[in-house]
Amino acid sequence: MAKHKDILHWVQRGEEHKLADVEGQSMDWKKCVHTKSGDTVLHIVARTGNKQIFNVLISKGASNCIEQQNQDGKRPLHEAAQAGSLDVVDGLLEQGATLDPLKRGDWTPLMLACTKDDLRVIERLTKEGAKLDLQNKDGWTSFHVACREGFRHIITFLLDIFPNAWNTVSKNGRTPLHTAAMHGHTEIVQMVLRCGHPTNTRDSCGNTPLLDALRMGHLDVAEVLLSSDEGASILEHVDVMGRNVLHIVAEAGCTTAVKYLVEKWSMDVHTTSKNGMTALHWAAKEGQQETLHLLISVGSEVNKQDDKGRTALWLASCGRKHLCAEELRAKGAQEVADHAGVSPCQLLPPSS
């Protein structure tokens, strides 16, 4: 009798002829699994998409492991959907596979199918009744996933069959618009806005889609959001730390976004967050030398103190951001102590 590991190898390699001698009806298919991954033969054939071998396995009784989970909690339908193996998806559904099973993290086959640029599997699953409003452990729906990937034809299809798909929020308050904006999918952002999605939605950290887009340097997405009905007013929004969009992009070191906000939208580089920190403070804290250089060139005050008396030089020194500290000193930053009496040179002495 063939060993389990041999059968798994034959299925993986597509060696259909070697399966002919397998005595299927006496085989315990549920125990024919890969030691480390927990994959059954159906998991493997689901990924490879070999319908002929799938049919052979079913004829030999392997249908009894259709609902078996591997180490990731995936069933064969999860694997087939993610791999875009439409023929195997069809075969599994014909054999009665559960349509919306949850793998680890509560992902359904439809969610996994939405990670790929293949509409056929999505059409098949939704035709059978796969639910678009199911959420994974983070509160993401299939539409969230599709917005992250940015495939226009998939978004169009999902909105055609479920026009309210855009109106969903994850557990941390993030909407599909946040997701599309953060990943720079300009066309998807436009599509979601046309559905009536507000531009100023905030997640649990106070981030708006505009903050997400600019933090990642997606100026084209920012243009779309700023041309909406709310217009420039969304530039005034702050996160839970009281940081505006300029503070956030400076911290992220997105120099192009800093330049865009200062030059096109005339944002004040001296505006402070809740703790009195300016954009220069945030850039220095994270060691964003190029951004720091730009901010100084457009007039940022190098010796301005926050609510604790910390200057940009103090923050750069505390974080041991040598290059930023050197540039600040070269631009006139002074050894100003914080309210506790600690000076920058105590944290990071100047280079000799």
C-alpha cells in the first residue's frame, strides 16, 4: 500500500498515473496529511488547480476530507479560492463544501479570492451565495480586502451586486476609503466617494483617509479627497494626539507631502500638536533628516520648545539621531535644556 507521503508528493507533482494503483476505498484520507502544514491531498490539489487529479481523488473517496482544516485553519475551498483554481472551486462546491467557512483570523474563501486579480472565482462564490458582509477578526469585509488590492473590475462587480458594500467599518474604525487611500488606489477612492462615502471619516486613532494618503506620499489621492465637497476643511482635522496632517507626514519623513502641504495649501509649519510639538519636532524625533532640512528651509523655528521644554535638537539627541542633531546645530539650534534641566549635549554630545 502506498505511503501517505508518497501520495502527497504525487498530487503535488501532478503525477496522476501513480494514483491509479491507490486503493482509495481502503485509504483513510483524513490521515493522509502533510506533517508540518496539515495539508490533505485536497488542500494540495486546490492550490495546484489540477481538476483531473481532483476528480481521481474524489473517485477514490477523498471527499471525506473536504471540510478538513490545515494548520492555518484553511479548508480546501480556502486554498482553491486564494489560488484562483476555478475548476477545483467548482468541484468542491459540487461536492457540498461549506461556502463561508472561517480560517484562522476568520477569513472566508471569498475574502481570500478578493486578494487576487481574478474575478471568476469571486463571481462563482457570490453566485452560490457567499456573504459579502461577513467580517474577519479585524472587522474587514471582502470589500475592504478588494479596496486594499485595488482591482477596479472587482470593486465594480462587488458594488453591482451589493451597492452598500462600501458602508462598513473595521474594529479599529477604518473604512474601505481609508484602505484605498493608504494604498494609493486613486480610481478606487473616486469610486467609493461616488457611492456617498464621507471624506472626513476618522478611525480609532483619529486618522482620516487624507492623513493616510499623505503619510504614504499619495498626492494624487490627496488631490481627489481635497477636491470633494469638504474641500480644504479636512486639512484641519487632527488625530487623537492632536497632530495635524503636516505633523504626521513630517514624522513619517514624507518630504514630498510636506512640500505639497506647505507650498500648495500654505500650511503653517509652526502649528503645534496637543503637547506643543511642531512638524520640526516630529521630524527630529524620528530622525527624518531630509524632511527636517526642508522644514528649516521654509522657516521652521529651530529653537521652539514644546510643553516639556524640549526643542527639536533635544528630541533628535534623545533618540540618538546623529545626523539630524548635527544639521540642527549647523542651522543655529542652541543647547536649550528642557523643563527638567536636561540639555541636548547631555543626551548626545556634539561630534568633534
